[in-house]
Amino acid sequence: MNAAQLTINTHSIPQVTGRTLLLALGYSIGIGAPLGVLTGFGLPAVFPALSSIEWLSTIIVTEVYLSFIAGHVIAFGGLRQMTQTLQLGAASWRNIGLAFVLWLALWGILITTYIGLGSSLGIVREMGSAILKIGSLYGRLNGASPAFMTLAIFQTVLISPLAEEILFRGSLYGWLRGKLSASLTILISSALFALYHPLIYLWPIAFLFGLMAGSVRERTQSLTPFLIMHMVNSIAMIGIAYVVTGWRI
């Protein structure tokens, strides 16, 4: 009985094959790369008003993230199959509450560390600066038009978190979990999630975020609770950046 229960627990997160993961990445690149090139060269000719670097970069980034989502849908054989395999569905309030508590704990650690060491430790100051840069979208929100701000916030709050969670706590996590223990899976996926972010000083924060997201993923058997917190986190960073800098960096 115990052995049978152990087997069930071991495979409680549906496994993702290496082939499916590679297909998802391949489809994502196959869709995103030509779309980005087409947008970069074609959009300014068709819509000169969208030819600024701010508009083009935001539109292309949005396309890249949408391509990751589309690539996974195709690789998993449809939206329904993807959501079932990656356990992206309705979540209980209890599981969402667990994710919320851990997310608050993360920010509590960050704020306490910054207040305690921010003035004396350079790396802590740089981490705070990285949060402000990301929250203001590298200054692109400062003086932005309503149309641009709508697209930028839509991409940052909804599209990016969904794509990142599908990849890092979804397909990648499911593939690693079929081969490794929960602890190693959480550590590796968190490290890759941190390295994915462009600002080096954001790596420790992203790593801690990944650890908490992976822990919730494992415990709740659902991708949804920390996906919601990922979206809330993006809103919080945008809000903090506005309060501290007015989005001027």
C-alpha cells in the first residue's frame, strides 16, 4: 500500500517528454523569429507612427511571448491538452492563498534586506535599481501615450507571466520532474528562470521567486496559483517603480 502510494505521489505531476519540450521550443522559435523580423522591417513601412524603438520593441516582445504560448499549444496537441498536462486550470482559494503568503514573504525579505543593508551594500542597492528598471519597463512608461501604455502593461502583466510560467513551471518543470526529485527540479528550474532575466542584479530575486513558485507548483499540483502571483508581482513592480521614480530612470 505504501509503495503504491509512493508511486502515485511520484507521478502526480504529469511528465513531459523531451520531444514535446523540444517541439514546443522549436515551434516557438519558428513562429516568433520570422514574425519579429517581419514586424521589425515591415511595420514601420505600413504604420510609420509605430516605427519608434519603444513601439517596435514592445510589439516584438509581445509577439515573442505569444509565440511561446502558441508553440506549446501546438506541441501539446491543442489548448485543452496543454492545460491538462501542465495543470493550468482552476485553483482553490486555499492554494491561491498559499501562493499569496509566500509571495508576501518574498517581498518582506526583499524590503527588510533593502532597508537594513541598502545604504551599505552595493549589490543590494543594485538589486533595488533593477526592480525599478523592470517596473518602469526601462523608462518606456514615462510619458507614454495611453495606447502604448495599454499594450506595454498588457504584455508585462498578462502575456509575459503566462508564457514564462508555461515554460519554466510547466513544460520544463514537467520534463525535469519525470527524471529528478522535487528538490532538484525546483532548484534547476529556478536557476534557469533567474538566468533568463537580462539584469544580473535581478538574478537573486528571480531565483527566490522561482524557488517559491516551484514549491507551490509541487505542493498544489497546479500551475495556476503562482501564475496569479506572477501577474500580481508584475503589477506590484510597476506600482513601486511609479511611486519611487515616476517611471523616470
